[in-house]
Amino acid sequence: MTDIMQNEPPRISLRTNIWVLIPIGALIVAILSANLLLLNYVHVFTAVLWTGTDIFMAFLLGPVLRNVSLSSRKEVISWLMPKMVFYMPTVAAVTTTAGFFLASKVGLLTLQSPIVYWISTVLIIVSAMFIMGLGILLPTNLRIYFEMKKSEPEMHKIQKLMKKYVKVVAIQTVMQFAIIFIMAEFATGFFLNL
């Protein structure tokens, strides 16, 4: 364990994150095979990864990092951020794409009331999450990473960026719970049958 901690943190590199091809490959196979079960599995599994990571980052890792020493915080963040740059966009894109194809296959892409309102709500939430992810979270990840790479990083600046990051992730978690509620509605038809 001490040998790992003495190594230099990884660079942002696709080579060290080649695993992202697994969910992308699974999505491609599910779409091309037109296998509804596989498409549902890819959608649900990557959604669980996405939501679980947001919950973990916002409510577990964030508070823990606020209470550890600056050197420990620096060590964790400098190893985490190069992974998050690839992980979050991948699971978000695969979840959303699989969800679109799944909704299309089961006939949820319709203008019929009330389904159109539920789908519109999901599209608005997903669009907001997409903008937050690419417009706030990804640039914040990169800013933190590059600040950490400096010979003398400004920890106050990193703390400020991490607070912003955790706050946005917490907002996204709430949005994901709203989407989960809507997905449960589609699965059960509880409100649609009123």
C-alpha cells in the first residue's frame, strides 16, 4: 500500500481508463442486437452506477474529505479526478442513450397525454444534468486536477472547487431521484392508470 501512495498520481489518459469501452461496447451490442432485456440491463446498471457515484461523492466522500488533513485530501483527489473525468461522462452518456433507445422500443416516445408530460420532464431533467455535467463538473474536475499537478497547489482554491463540485453532484442526485420516480411510474403505471 505504501508503494502505491509514493507513486506519482496518474495522468488523464484514455489508456489508463480503457475500461470505459466495456459499458460503451455493451450499449452498442444491446442496440445492434435489438435485445430489449440487454438494453434494459445496460440502462439500469449504468444508471445505478451514475446515481450511486453521485450519492457516494456528495454524501460520503465529500464530508469525509472535509475532515481529513490537507495532504490526505490532496492524495485522494489527485488519484480520483483522472478517473472521474472518464467515468462520469461514460456512465451518464450510456445511461441516457440506453434510456432513449429503451423508451423508443417500448413506445414511450409519444405525444399522447399524460406520457408526453412525463417524458418531457425526463428530457428537461436530463438536459439540465447534461449541461451541469459538461459545463460545471467536467471543467471543475480538470481545474482540480491541474491545480493538484502544480508543485505548490493552492489548497484553498481546491477546497472551494471541491465544495462547488459536491454541491452540484448533490443537486444532480436529487434530479436523479426525480428521474427514478418517473421510471418507477413507467414500470408500474401507478399514476397513468388514474
